[in-house]
Amino acid sequence: MILPNIYFFADGGSMRILQSNDFFQSEQHAFCVFMLNKQMMENAHGHDFDEIVIVRDGSGFHIINDCVEFIYKGDFFFISVNDTHSYLSINNLSIINLLIHKEREFNFINNVERLLALLREAQGNLPLRDMTLSCNELLAITQQCEFISNKNDDKYDDIYFSATESAVLSILGTLCQNLYQKCDRQVFEHASRQYLINFLKHNYMHNVCWNQLCDESGIARRTMFRFIKDVTGFTPGQFQQVFRLMKAQELLRTTDKSISDIAINCGFANSSRLTESYNRQFRHTPTQERRICR
Ligand code: RM4
Ligand code: NI
């Protein structure tokens, strides 16, 4: 089973803090849209600004404050100044970043902080629900971000800021509506795909009966396997194995659990099976991982 060379920067290197001055286009900008078509592996970093991330396409792992999440097209999340995060793309991960300056006021919109607080609050309840946009919501936000990015006027006057800041407000409004206005956003086939994605996110540690999952999600086995391959770049079994290893690394770095407890928690039969897979994947053992990160 060929897994990607998961380069995990266990080098304990110093943490980079990205600076507003390197991203915001002028002193008057309270926002910045930063769109990357290929969010490759990004080392752990922090920022002196807040950051709203929208997964534009593809999938990968997002590691925030050492906690690993599987992220997929349409997911969105909030990174505050106190967070450190990094990415590991497993399938052409493409990200949109909406950066919000901590000190500067917007020229034409007030109370942006209230909308940001709604996003932060919803994220705090994340285990209850995943923050995922419908296709239409993602399309609308992507168009707004492209509009802002393409408006590179030579002078940042009232016309420029009224147009771009209303686009920012529209983006924040769409995200908040997604979170606080429950509606049947997904037509059936998307709902069953979303069901599968959520299942993958929350059941990495279980031995899955794929046939039963097909029945529950109303998708034929062949269709499901093809869908999971399209989404993650792996077969279901491979994906589970990668996710289990990422989660094992998280627990090694963030808890004092024993290696055998971590093995069981992450779906490995025992600690030697974990150690064998871990060593093959990360080129060091779980015990060495503990030593590296501490
Ligand atoms: C990088 C990466 C980081 C983000 C910066 C602005 O490509 O996505 O997470 O903070 O952009
Ligand atoms: Ni970042």
C-alpha cells in the first residue's frame, strides 16, 4: 500500500508568525484575500491577523494546534491570532484565505467583529456539526473572492473600498447564514456524499463495514469506492490508515496516553502494529516522536 511520503515537520523548528505587512495591500486595508490553487504542505505557523479559510477544492489534513482534521472542498474554518496551524495536501488541496486585520477598521462596514465572533462560537461547537458550504454557497464565495483579487486598482479610493468591502461583508454573511440558518441545502446525492465525507471524518478509528456504509448512504459499493478515491486520492482502507497515523501522531504530541492506548484509540490492533506502521510512515517510532516533540 503506497502512502504519500507524509513529511511531518517534526524538526521542532521555530514557529513562523506571518505578518500583516507581508499580505495586506495597503495601510488602509482591513482585509486581504489570498487565494492559492495548490496549498502544498505548509509548515506550522501563526499570524498576527485572523484568518478565515475556505477549502476551494481537493482535500487534505489541517493540523491546528496539533489537532488533525480531514478537510474537504466546501469546508471552512476560523484561525485566530492565537492559533498555529499547517496543512498536508493529500489530493490537490486548494485554499482561499480571507485575512482580517486585528487593528484596522473597515472603511464602509461596521461590527465585522460580531460576525467573526459568530464564526468563532460555531467553531467552538464543531464536534456537533461540520462547517461545510453547499455547492452554491462555495461558488458565490469563490466569485466574491475572485472579484476582490482581480480589483487591483491603482488607487485605493472610496469606489474601490465600497466595492471590495461589500464583497467581504457578503462572504461573511454567507458563512454565518450557513451556520445559523438550518435549511436543506443539499439535494439528495450531495447529502449522501456529505454523509460519506462526515463518516470518514469521524470514524477513522473503527473497522468499517463498507457494505453496510453503502446501504446507509444509499450509494453502490463501486460508486462509493470511486467517490472516496476522487475525494481523498486513496482507497477507503488506505485513507483510514493515513488518518489513523495522523491521529496517532496528534495523540503522541498532545497527550500522555500510553502507546498501546493510542494504538487502540486510533484503530490499530496493538502497539506493535502501530509502531510498525508509524515507523514505515514517519521514519521514526512513536517513542522517538514523543522525544522529538518534547
Ligand atoms: C498560506 C497558508 C497560510 C496562510 C497564508 C496567508 O498559503 O494558507 O495558512 O496563513 O497563506
Ligand atoms: Ni495560516
